[in-house]
Amino acid sequence: MKISAALVKELRERTGAGMMECKKALTENNADIEASIEAMRKSGQAKADKKAGRIAAEGAIVIQQDDNNVVMVEVNSETDFVSKGDDFKDFCNGVAATALTTKPTDLEALLAANVNGSEKTVEKSRQDLIAKIGENINVRRFVITSKSDSNVGAYLHGIKIGVLTNVEGGNLDLAKDLAMHIAASRPLCISPEQVPAEVIAKEKDIYTAQAADSGKPANIVEKMVEGKLNKFLREVTLLGQPFIKDTDKTIEQLLKEANATIVNFERFEVGEGIEKKTDNFVDEVMQQAQK
């Protein structure tokens, strides 16, 4: 099986392992990069899975609000250059404003809604923008949060990361601080109970394989695995993370001091989970030369 240089490069970036180790792992796992990472972690070769997802698409996150609701929208483009253009920005703002005023129940309804009360729908505006700039544009997702029952914190990091938090009790400043923290710390969920069982099982399997090589007795291995798993759960859940503004206290402690509860949060990062086609420039040039 031929393993591409691009795939080896990605695995090296994600694990910190050497080139030959990466190529060997990919060969043994049929070029499946996630399976290769898991195998390398079990054998202790991988330093870390540095990327939670392949962030490939470009675009922008937009947040808008009125007296009653806050909306967050992700719109994707093919290049970063286009995402910084006025036409793209105007389209994004129009989509967010439309979502805020029409309160669509799903993406299909948003695309069918008229932009700012005009006769042109979001979908028609999207098609017109594609024709104008020559790049594919996609309205990927949105979320609307009501301000009626809680403090809604909104934080936008440039145009690439957006967070909305829904907090009962406390105040608006706390809700905003939590949104900023979530933008930086990327928790999977609020509490350990919300971590998917398959994620826990996968981590436990990896820690067990690592501890088994230590040669320690089974009861000690069990305690080692339990300790690593508890550390993992603290790191990936919001309540267990140290607060970015005061690392001496956890988010759970911060909320208790404020007599507040975080109900939910939404974190959007441009292009997360979207696989972008990567072309081999050298191969492309060679193919053109042979024509």
C-alpha cells in the first residue's frame, strides 16, 4: 500500500513521532490516521494527539444579538483571502441578522428565509456570491440562544472561534468569562457524566496498554489507569478545568462562589471536522508537463 507524504506529514504533526514510525503505523493500519494514532499511543510512540479535528475549511463565525436572543453562525469559504473580503463579510452579517429575526428551526429553513426582509433568500444570495467571487460558499450551522431565563455570554475570538454560554445565576460578566475560557480551553462537555462512554472506553484501553508495559502488579496497574482516566476527565470537562483568569481555582469552584450553574454552551471553530482536499503541487506540475 502506498502511503502519501501528506498523510505521513499530518500524522507527524498530530503525534510528534518520527517519520519512519509514522509511515510504519500508517502501513500497519491501512492508512487510517485515527487508528494509527491510537496504536502509537498504546505503544508509547505518540507524544500527543495535538489536533482534535482536521481544521481545513476557511470562513468566519458571526455573533449578533438583540434584546431577546443571541445567534451564532458559521459560514465557510474556500480561502482565507475570501473570508476577509467585504462581500463575504456582508453576506455573513446578513445571514446572522436573518437568523436573529426569523428564528429558523433548522438550516434548511434559514436558507429559505428572505435576507433582511428582502425578496432574495439566503440560498439565492449564497449562489449569487459564489458566481461573483468564484469560490464555493457554504452556510454550515447556526445556534440561537434565548436571554429570557439566564445570562447568555458571547465571545468571538477574531472571526475563527465563537462561544455562547447559558448561565443560571451569577451575572453577565461571569457568563462572558466562561465563554472566553471555553474558547481557549475547548472542553468536550460540562461534566464527566456527559463524556461519551465510547470516548472513556477508548482512553481506558490506551492507558491500560501503556500501564501493562510497566511490569507492575495488576492492582497497581488498575490504580495507574484510574488516575490517568480521572486526569483526562478533568482536562476535557469544563467543571474540572482551571479557570484561565485564575488557575488556582477550577470552573466548578468559580461557579459555586458565584452561586451559578452553567446550563449549556456552544463552541464553533471555523472548519472543525471538515476535511479539505490537499493537492500535491509537485505531482500537479509533473502532470501538466506531461500533457
